[in-house]
Amino acid sequence: MPLPTMASLTEEEQMIVSQVRRFVDREVVPVASELEHRDEYPHDLVRKMKEMGLFGVAVPPEYGGLGLSFVTYAAIVEELSRGWMSLGGILNGAVMVSWMLKTYGTQDQKDRYLARIAQGEVCGICMTEPNAGSDLQSLQTVATRDGDHYVLNGTKMFVSNGIYGKLFAVLTKTDPQARPPYVGMSAFVVEKDDTPGLTVGGKINKLGYKGIDTTIFYFEGARVPAANLVGGEEGKGWLHIMSTIEVGRVNVAARAVGVATAALEDAMRYAKQRVTFGRPIAEHQAIQLKLADMATKVEAARLLTRAAAAKKDAGERADLWGGMAKLFASEVAQEVAMEALRIHGGVGYTKDMRVERYYRDTPLMIIGEGTNEIQRLVIARNLLKLFGE
């Protein structure tokens, strides 16, 4: 069992997290490795997640959602990722898009989309481009007003949920000449299947983070209704996307905690079973020191992630806390996955054991939702503002 930090959750929230934990133990863990090795989309697991209402975590109850706190959401993502990290990624898009619309969308946009997401609409965020990753203000996708529509032209890379998703928040430039560039950026809700001029590329093959469909979007004269401009006002897209990414960074941090927890649990189980020199390796001091450090760091990452989620719940800016949580938890996840592999020895390097999957999945959290190098810059700049430059 993990070392759950449940004190910050209400009794009802703890029950929801416990329900997710049972789902993971019974439904996810037995099939995750096989699906992951085949790089197969987990249709059945996603269907059950929809039935549990998980896609409506951030959707208010009046639209059919659960309206849970982000602290509870972090605990849910941690449990899902303990079984298979890709499930946390599939859920991430829906929670980010629904939070963006709930927070910044027009009433019409809320009425059209929030109930759909609560019912299980798979969503995604389109930001990264071939020449705009960490330097997001250099993006080249342009949206030009044409009557009651905007015409989008550009390419978006690494679109999670791009094949099976339906709704996407797309960051564009509506004023390419604006200086600084972010004041000319706008976000749109794009319905993939109803947007002429949008072409979906093939699935991108990845080292890890398998199962989830990652692809490329080509916008070539794609016509999007002007009513889908988030908030109904141009020039606000940078604010909309950057504050939404804070939600995404809580998700990534929670995913990292989940993977690290799984690696720690597997390492402890194996250490009790594996016998060398006449006794279980768990009785060797060298292994005990590893397990102690691993458990301490996992719990610290969990607490920091919950703290970042609590900041978001309080309506405060969470870029500092979200950056610290994402940075620390993802680095811990990679370290703990490696230590778990070392505890397993040679057998851990085979596909017969889950630890090789954890080891391949952890780099995604280090580079996803902003690389950890970017996180360090975000953290430092916020600290300097907080204490005075």
C-alpha cells in the first residue's frame, strides 16, 4: 500500500479516492503492462473512468460534474498513475479544458461544452509547435478573422489525445505583429471532427507514455466559429493557457508521485521475496538505506504536490508552487524508478517486471508541461519577485 496523505481530504473525498484505488488495483494493474507493451489505447479503462465521472472532476455540479478540489484531483491522478501513468494523461486534457472554460469561458461556451466534458468528452491542449516548445511566444499558428469565423493556419506538435479526443484548446496569434508577442495571442475551442481544414497526423511513437495517442495537428485554412474564441476577447490567450498549465503541472506532479509510489511498492515487495546470501535482500543494510531514501522522497513529493493543488484551490497564482511540485516530483520519480530497477537487479531490466515501464515513463514528466530547466527559471523568477530583485 502507498503512504497516503489523506488528512487534507474530507471523508467524502477520501471515499472517492479509495474508489479510484480499488479500480486501479482490480482493473488497471492486471492489464496495464500488456496494453503498454502493445502501445494500445485503453478504450475499456477510459470507458470505466467516464462512468466513474472522473472527466468531470473540474466541472461544476450544475453541469453534471463532480466539482472536486484540486487536492482531491491530485490524489486521484496519483492513484491512476500508480496503475498506469498514461491514464493520468488521458484525464489531464479534460480537466484542463473544463477548468479553462469554467474560469474564462463565455456563458455560451460553458453551456455548450462543460456538460459534454463531464459526460466523458476526451480533450486536449494544442500549444507546442515544431519551432515553439519552451519558447511558446514564438509560435506561428495564426488565426485571422473572417466574418463569423476565424481561419487558422499552422502546425501543432505532440497533441495528447489527438486521435480519440474531440475538444481542443488551441493557442494562436490573432495579432502576429504585437509586441510583446503574448499580448497578441488568443485561445480557441476547436471541435476536431467539425472543423474543415484540420488534418490529424499519424500517431507519434515514443519511448514511454504509451497507450495515449500523441499526434500532430495541421491547420490549413481551418474555419473555427468566432463564438469559440475563449472568453470572447482577443489577446487573452496567454493568460488563459498559462494559468491552465498550472493545473497541468499539478497533474504531472501527481502522475510522478503515482509512478514513484508504484516503483517503491514493487521494490519493497521484491526485496522481501528475493533471497541472497541466505536471507531476503530487504534485510541487507544497503537495500534498507535505498528504501528509506525512496520512501522519504516520495512522501515529500506527495506533500509538495498537495500544497500546489491547495494553492490552486485557493484561487491563488500557483506557478511557483506548481513549478516546484512538478520539478521535484518528476526528478524524484526518475530517481526512485532507477533505484527500484537496481533493487530488482537483472530481472528488473526485462519486460517481465513493471519497473522497466516506470523507468521509461518517468522522462515524460521531466520534459512534459514545460521542461524542468524551464521550471527552475519559473521558480527563480517568482522567488525574486517575491523577495524583491
